[in-house]
Amino acid sequence: MVPLEGKQLVIFVLWVALTAIVIGVFWWVMRSTRRPDAYDAVSKGGYRLRKSWAWFYGTLLIAAFAATLWTVPYAWAQPAAAKRPAMVVTVRARQFSFSMPSRLPAGRQIEFRVTSDDVNHGFGIYSPQGVLVAQVQAMPDYTNVMYFTFSAPGTYTIRCLEFCGVGHSDMHQTLTVYPAKGSV
Amino acid sequence: MMTRRNVPWLGLLVVAMAADILVPAALGIGDPPLGLHHLEHAFLLFGGGVLGIAYVRRSPREWGDPLWLFATILLGAAGLVLMVPELYSRVDAYPVLHTLLHVGFAVVGYFGGYAAERYSPRSGIAWLLMVVMTGALTATGFGAPPPGV
Amino acid sequence: MLARQLERTEFHAEDAGLSPRRVVGIGLVIGLITIYGLAMVGGIMKAAQGNLLHLAPETFYALLTLHGAGMIATVVLLTGVAHWYFLREHLTLRVEVLLFAVAAIVWGLLAAAVAVLVGGFAPGWTFLYPLPFVGATWPAWATGLFFFGVLFVGIGFAIYCLDILAGIVREYGSLLNGLALDTLIPRLRRADGKVAPPTVIAATMVAIDGILTVSAGTILVIALLGRWASPNFPIDPLWIKNLTYFFGHTIANLTIYVSAGVIYAVLPHYTQRPWHTNKIYAISWTTSLIFVPWAWPHHLYMDFVQAPWLQLFGEGSTYIASIPATVVTIFGALLLVYRSPMRWRIGSTMFVAGLLGWLIGGAAAMLDATIPFNDVLHNTLWVPAHFHTYLLGGVFLFVLGFASHFAGERAAPGRFAKTAEWLFFVGLGGFLLTFYAGGIEGVPRREAVQPAPGPFLADIATGFVVILLVGLTGVLLETLWRARHSAGQGGEA
Ligand code: HEM
Ligand SMILES: [Cu+2]
Ligand SMILES: [Cu+2]
């Protein structure tokens, strides 16, 4: 099994918590039909609750939106200073392989310029433990720029993450990440 | 819609459409950018539609045949086929053909609005919805080549 | 005047032996049989992703395409006829139009099925350009036939939406009244005081957004047909990717809004409480109307060249579109159920369970639609996990609930029905959990051969699918049995 860590862990915990709460609420509501009451008696409280819920949920969404503004993976959102020393690597995807270097350094920011010779592909980076750590689409006629820094050396896997035809599931290759020389 | 109050507006619409049909070709004004050209054609579909709807509304009608709905959809597709840019590039070189194409848009638009409104009172709005959407989406790049890597 | 016309239409339709109930029944039966078959295809795919069955990749991807496209078209059909059935209580709608819509969708499905099963068409249900044309393992006719199939489904849905839209303006005077905006804007108020009920409000939103969606789909298909006819037809890959998801996302998403219309109509039967329109409904459905068509960019977060404003607007719209669903429809449904003299039948259980699926799948969707999370979820099994939760575990349950209601159910379910229901839910839950597990472990979606732990999870999933199908068979048999024994007098909860 792939270890559950990083963002995946956060997402999973959030989803399990939300699911548990939702199931709990449904269970409670379904049980309540054993002791029926008039609609007028419950609806007033219900509308009040709905109001609080709307405020709570709306605030949550605004907060989430604001928080994500700072963490989107796009080039325009990277601080200018962080971009400068990047090492430029071109990735060309085609049915059913990637042409790109097979060795890259750890600890150095890399500017991946990703495109495709034929159809849409994906460019997904899996850590040596098998955790998906970053991805971007490879599209014909366009170049997607992704900044990424390998945090540790090891054998990574590059995997196509967009259905691209009959050989799609074979479209993966390894990438050796070697220790940084000066170490950042 | 065909109340006296609306007549000036309809008149204005006809003038605008006439200008759109005649001026670009007659004056030999060069091809507008593709997106704008699509919008221009969608405007003719829209304007024609408004006139078609207004015509039906002149006299109150009953609920029409379901085939009018079918006609509405087919005319929508026909309008779109006329918007294939391949056609533009062939036609635009000849002012007469270009003008005819513009007339074609107005006519398809007219019958589209007419058909939609004939189905049921006020249902002509469906045609306008379709045309607005078609204009908006084609303008973003229907038949446009990729900008290049 | 209209009443007379209506009578005339009714007369014609009855002449041909086509009462409205009959046409709804036909759509329902065709749809349910199709879903049943496609669910088995889904099970075969899972078995093939595990170690239980071997399929050549081209066969696997063909089945994937058939399953995806077929399921979406079928739920459009099923939710459509179900909502139409209730809308007739408020609007004068034509049974011939419904029949035409059903026929067009069925023809579209058949064309797509031939393209896939005979021709081997296999670019996935989203047929993302340029995949259908580059490195194809199938003949060109299959590509063209499939696109025509999509066009037919689009035409069927469009004509359905057009008739509803016409019915609404005829009955309530305008689309704004259809959205019940007269509860907010005094100028719109009708002399007779008639206000659109929630199920009609939902229909208004669906009819408008449905027409916009089909317009987009038509442009998409015409561009692809142009490319099919002439390889020089210029297409911008980014433009068409946006269009593809605009169409694909919105049409799939709309089935939930159609379902909401069904819920508004049917839940009061079970809870014995009315569901009234008020300002909140007008506001929230207008919000959905505006923002649902803007949610598609969340499928393109990983296309970094996409305009930044679209990315952020897509995220914001997805968030906003979730508010009416959670605050109004689902909350309202729970309030209607809370301490009500609920009649727990197969139908009502399916509806309440479907709301649960909608919420859980929605929560997973919201996480996926959050840009910094999307880069570890996009195109993993998380995606089919979440949409199966609200399509299979939501929309499909609403359809089953409707079928049960339609067949007529007077008594509480017996032991057979209860067992079948439980098997179905256990199978469903287990199947979905394995999907989520695969997603969080980074297993890609749409792979004939998956990296670990995909195959292991697929084996477990296959077991749950078998349980699900056994339960589903029981639920359908029970419904059929009840339909036979109460022929023609359904609708009684
Ligand atoms: C027992 C029921 C079902 C089973 C076992 C099942 C199974 C599957 C499987 C294994 C996949 C492929 C996932 C992947 O690896 O990418 C899939 C994809 C899909 N399913 Fe289902 N499914 C079921 C029901 C449904 C229902 C009810 C719907 C919709 C109403 C649906 C819609 C889809 C769609 C749209 C896809 C994506 C197809 C594509 O990627 O092109 N499924 N399903
Ligand atoms: Cu691929
Ligand atoms: Cu022109």
C-alpha cells in the first residue's frame, strides 16, 4: 500500500469527517420519524437553524476560497524570487512515452515545460513511495509550465494522467533524482 | 411585443441589421477577426429571431404543432453550419456572396424565432437563448486554429 | 383555449394507446434495463482491473466508453421522464413531445452502442479532441456514428427542455415567474396570485441551462464532425477542451437538478407535509441557474495555460453552486422528514439515501474542486469515486425511488424487499469505498492495467458489485411485482 501522507492525508481526514457527520445527521433525522410532530412545531426552529447553517457554510467557503488563492500551483502564483534559479526541463509527451531527462537533481527548483506531440496526456510525478506529489496536463499546441522541487533523492515514477489511447496504462517511466551537489 | 410602443425599437433593429448585412461587404471593409465575425452573424440570427417572434405575436395564436419545436432545433443547427469558418473564407472574397450569407443568417434567424414562437405563446425566447449561447461560444474560438506553441 | 387544445392532443395520444403514464413507463423500463446492463459492464471493468478477468486494452476502453456515455444518456432519460410525470400536475405538456424525446435518446444510445460494440470506438465518454482522430484503433465510421449518437441525445434533451420551457411561460407568464421571482419582485406578481411550486422552479432552471448546454454540445459535435469530414478543419485544443467539459460536466450535473425537481414533488407524498415556494427558493434556484454553467473550469485546473480568472471563477462558481443544494434542497428535505409521520417504503428510503449520496459525493467533489487539492486528485480514482457517489448513490437511487412510487406502493416492504434493499446498500457502500481508497492512493482513473494497489482494490470492489447487483435485482423484481398488482393506479405512497 502507498503511505497516506501529505495533502492526501488531509483530504482523506476531511472527507471521512464530513461523511461521518453527514451520516450521523441523516441517522438522527431518520430516527426522529418514530416520534412524529406537527410540521409547524418543527419548521420554525428548522428555519432558524437553516439561517445559521447558511452563514456558517458561506463563511467556510469564503475562507476556503481565500486560503486557496495563495496555494494554487500556477506559475503566476509563485513568488518571483522563487522562480529565478529554476532549472528548465522540457517534457514532450506522445502516445505512449515521455521524452525528458532521466536524471534530475533534488533540492533545486525545476521549471517543467510540458507539451504534447499528439493528443492530451498527463504528467504526474509519483514519489519513490508511490505517492502522487504533483501533476500537470500535457496538451498539444500549448506549453504548461509547472514549478516543482524534488524534496528527496530516489527513484520517482512519471505516469500519464490523462486517458490517451490504447497504450495509456503503459505510459509510465522512471526518473532518478540524485542528491543536490551543494544541497539547498 | 408588437405593441405600438415597440415599433420604434423594431425599426432600429431592422436598420442595424440592414447595416450589418450590407456595409461590410459593400464597402469592402476587411474581414473582422474571426470571433467578432461570429458575433456579427449571431447578431443577425438574433435580430431575425426577434422579428420572427414579433411577427407571430401580431396576432395571438394557439398552441402549435410539436413539429415547430423540431424546426427550431434544426434551424439552430443550420445557423451553426453557416458559421463554419471554412465557409467564411470561401465566401468573403466575393462581396455578393458575403452579403447573401448575411441575408441567410437573418432568414434562418427569422424562421428560428418564428418557429419557436409558433409552438406556443412566448416560447420564442428559447430561440433567443440558443442564439445568444451560440454566439458567445463560437466567438471564443469556433473554427480557430491553435495559437501555436 | 388551451384546455381544448390539450384535450385534442390527449385524444390523439390515447388513440395510439399512448397515455402519459404509458410513455413515462416505457421510458422508465427502457432506462432501467439499460442501466442494469451498463452496471454489469461496470462490474466487468472492475473485474478486469483486478485479477479476475482478462480483457485486451482496446476492449476495456471500449467498454469504458460505452458505460460512461450510456450511463449519462440513460440518467438524462430517466430523471427526465420522472420529472415530466410530476410536472404534468402543473403544466400542460405534450405526450408526443416526450415520446419524441425518449425515442431520440434511445436512437442516440443505439448509435453509440453500435459505434462502440461493432466499431470499437474507445476514446472515453468525453471523447476529448484530438483523441478520437489520432492513433485510433477503430474505423472512421465508428467515430462519425458516435458523434451522431451524441447529437441525437442532445436533440432529445433539447426538445424536452423546449416543451417544458413553453409550458412554463404559458402557465406562469414568463421564465422569471417560473423561477418564482415574483416572490421577490412585486411587479411580476400575477393577478390570480399563482406562484410556481418548487418542482416547477427546478424545471425552469433545468430547461434554461439545458438549452444552453445542448447549444454548446451542438457546437462541439459540429466542430468534431467538421474535423471528421476534413482533417484540415482547424480546432484549438484548449478551446475544445473547455467546450467538452462545459457540455459534459453540465449535462451530467443537470441530472441532479432534475432529480431535485422529482424530490420536491414526491417527498411530500411520503412525509405528508407540503413543500411550499418562498423567496429562498427563488433566490437559490436563480443562483443555481447562473452558477452551474460556470463550474466547468474545475475540470481544467491542471491546464496551467488556462486563463487565471477562469480557474478562480470556476472554483468560486463550484463553491457557490453548492450553497443552494445544501442550504435549501437537502436541508429542506431533511426538515420535511424530521419528526414527520414518514411512510418508510422502498421509495422513501431510496430518496433519503439518495440525498445522503448526493451530500457525500458533493463533499468529495468540493475537495476535488479546490485547486491545491486537485493536483493530487485530478484523474485519479477519486474522480469516478465522487461522481459514482452522487450518480449511482444519488441520482440512480432517486430513479429507483421514483420507479417504486410509480409502480404504486401501499404497504411497508416485506422481508424480501428489505433484504434486497440491504444487499444493495451494502454492495454500494463497499464498492464506493474501494473507489475512494484507490483515489487517495493515487491510482489513475481510466486504466486497463492499474498500478498497486489498484488491482487489489478492484478485486474487493468486484465482490461488492456482485452483492450490489443481487440486491438491485431484488429491488427491481419487487417493483415489477408491485406494478403488476396495482396496474394503472400508481402514485399512491
Ligand atoms: C453497479 C454500478 C456501476 C459500476 C460497477 C460502475 C463501474 C465503473 C467503473 C469500474 C468505471 C471505470 C473507472 C475507471 O477506472 O476510470 C466507471 C466509470 C464511469 N461510470 Fe460507472 N459504474 C456503475 C454505475 C454507474 C452509474 C449509475 C453511472 C451514471 C449514472 C456511471 C457513470 C460512469 C461514468 C460517467 C464513468 C466514466 C467513464 C469514462 O471515464 O469515460 N456508472 N464505472
Ligand atoms: Cu495517457
Ligand atoms: Cu460575415
